[in-house]
Amino acid sequence: MSVKKKVLPGDEVAVAEEYLPAEGTYEEDGIVYSALTGDLNVNDGEKTVSVKAENPMAFLAIGDSVFCEVTDVRAAMAICEVVMVEGRSRNISGDTNGTIHVSKISQDYVQDVGREYRPSDIIRARVVQVKPSIQLNTTSSHFGVVKSLCQVCRSQLRRTDKGLYCDLCEEYESRKIADDYGDVKTILTEKL
């Protein structure tokens, strides 16, 4: 039989002589305590006690769609700060620095990474590797820049038939643009 109830961090949930601590719990001086806010799960069959978090931390997984801010551009890659997983409200825990290799930017040949991404661009990317380092891919049409600023005056660029356009400078800029450029609403894009 399984018993469920809400618990807070530090709540006493079992005695170590009767139940083993499992996920979301810890044992101290013979008492099992909750380490999280969430639902208590007492498993009498396995003699374990665990807590399932109400708002679990977001860990990156291969295949996740993420929003990133480009922090640096090198000859063969763009370096990004992964800020959030699309569809999740919680910040990412762990390492958040990722890279997009020149071969993973577009389906078309990319000669200059700096023409596709620039520092401060907000992009959507797919996670293709998590360990030992975060590797990202933007070759699909749904992935790429979702918000960008003019490199001269720092005003927001507008999408046109010919690419991204700065209304103040009256100049076009090249980028690897996502199919929904300008329509994405996240905490990250609101800061631009």
C-alpha cells in the first residue's frame, strides 16, 4: 500500500528502522526527513519513503528545445548561455554554457559564424549533447534567432522579406532566423 500527503523540507516522514530514505529524503540520527516540498510516498512493499517535488528542477536532456543568449562568437562556433527549456517555467540547474558548432548552425553552408549569430542574440536551439559539455543544434527552420538587436544602434531588428531590418539605421543584417522570429514571448525575450 502507498500513502501520500504533502510535506515540507525538514518534516519528519519516517523512522530509519522502518523505512529507507529514497529520492527527496535524507536520514539523520535515525529519522528520515523530507528534503523537498512535495508529495510524500511511503512504499510499504519496498519499505522506502520518498518525496516527489511539486516544482522539480529543470535538468537538460537530449532533444530539449531551449532558449539561449549568444555570449561569444568564434571562427568555428557560437557560445551560448542556456537560460530556459521551452515549455518549462523553472530555471535550469547545473552547467548552462553551451556551444553550437559551425556545422550545426544551418542546413546551408556557413562560412562565417558571425553572420548567423551575434552576441546578445536570443536563439532557440535543440540540445544534442549534455555531457561532458552542452552541444546545441539549430539546423531546423524552427530553430535560430528569435530576437535580435541592431549591431550599431542596439534597437530591435524587425523581420522583413529580405531578412532582419533596423528601422533607425535603415540597414539589413544577416542571421539564421527561426520561423517564428519576433513572435516568441519568454522572460528572456522581454528583456530586449
